[in-house]
Amino acid sequence: MYKVPGTGVAAGTGVGSLAATGAGVTWWVVAAVVLLLAGVFLTHAARRRRMRPDA
């Protein structure tokens, strides 16, 4: 019988719900850090661009 991915795991159960996706916790931590750094970089670049006087 076909089992729907993620069944039997309640939302918000932490590591159990992450494991239900098939990806390791390390992958999720790396992805979160990369996205966080990208957001910080883009925010910094946008602020710097706004503060630069028009020439």
C-alpha cells in the first residue's frame, strides 16, 4: 500500500518532521545559514545603495 510522505508525523514536532522529508538535519541547518547570509548581504547592499548620494 502507498504511504503518503509525512503521514504519521505531526506538524511542529521538530526533528521528527524534518526527518519525514527525507533530508538530514545537517542539510536543513546549512540551507538556513545560506539563506540567512544571503538575506543579510542583500539587505546590506540595498541600504548602502540608498544611502549613497546621487551623482
